[in-house]
Amino acid sequence: MRIIVGLSGGSCAIYGVGLLKVLQDLNIETHLVVSTMGEYVAKHECGMDLQELKSLATYFHDNKDLAAPIASGSFKTDGMVIVPCSMKTLAAVANGMSDNLLTRAADVVIKERRRLVVVPRETPLSVIHLENMLKLAKMGVTVMPAAPGFYHQPESITDLVSIMVGRTLDQLDIEHNLFKRWGE
């Protein structure tokens, strides 16, 4: 498998870091792109600099490099996750504004009818946010707010991250055992 992972500037960078770690453990090829604010939030919330983020990915692409392989539909991938997905990035993707590699890669995934999962983190949500999410959902994008469930009875932040990362992997049909499923 080949998955693009985008980190933008919304809070909850821990979910993006968790996803990268699990995909690395599963030996799944990852192509990472990080926005400027994504880099800032990862450092602020997780204490991870860009070099540490790069070490979790198979390949890293600079957000300014619109000639990167993930900017082309002929570069086959199995999907993309933007986690966290800022409202700025969400709006750009919803409206086809591909002015950086992160939004261009998402645009390519949509046009090629591949799986795109966005994990927005904002509260409260404005009508603009909701309309952009609806627009993406109508295109077939999975909008999965950073809102973990508690029926798994999490006991730590790690448990909460595992739930969100596991649910993200479910959207990509990637097998895992990160949490106990309902009824198991």
C-alpha cells in the first residue's frame, strides 16, 4: 500500500504522529507533506521537529514542491489522510485551491476518485466550516472530526489516539488491532 499523509495546522497533531507510527509499524509506504503551521503545531503539541516527523515517513515532500510525485494523478496511491486538517486546508480542498503540495495532492486524490480522509479539529463550527465539510462529503471524501468515542473506556491519551488512528485506518481498509471493537 501507498498512503499520503498530510499534517496541516489544526490542533491534534498527535493523531497525525500516531497514524505515521502505526503505518510505519505496518510497513506501509507513506508520503508525508507538512504545512508550515502543521510543523509549528507538531512542535508545540508533540515536541517533534520536522526531522523527527520525516523519520516516521517513507518519503517526505516539501509543501512548496508542486513537482513532487504526489502532485500527479499518474502516481498511484491507495489514499490520503489529512490529519489534523485545519479549516484553511479544508476550505482550500473543498474549493479546489491547489496552491501548495498538500492541497494539490488532495485535489489529485479527489479527481482520481481515490480515498481521502480529512480529520478536522475546530470548535465551535461555523456555517462556513460545515458547508465546506458537506461539500467534501458530497465528493466522496470521508470527514472524520477529531472526536474519539469513549465506549472503548480509554484510560489514557494513548488510548484516545489509538481509537482515532484505528478509525482512520478503518476508512482506508487497513487491518489493525488498535482498539477493542464494539461487541467483541
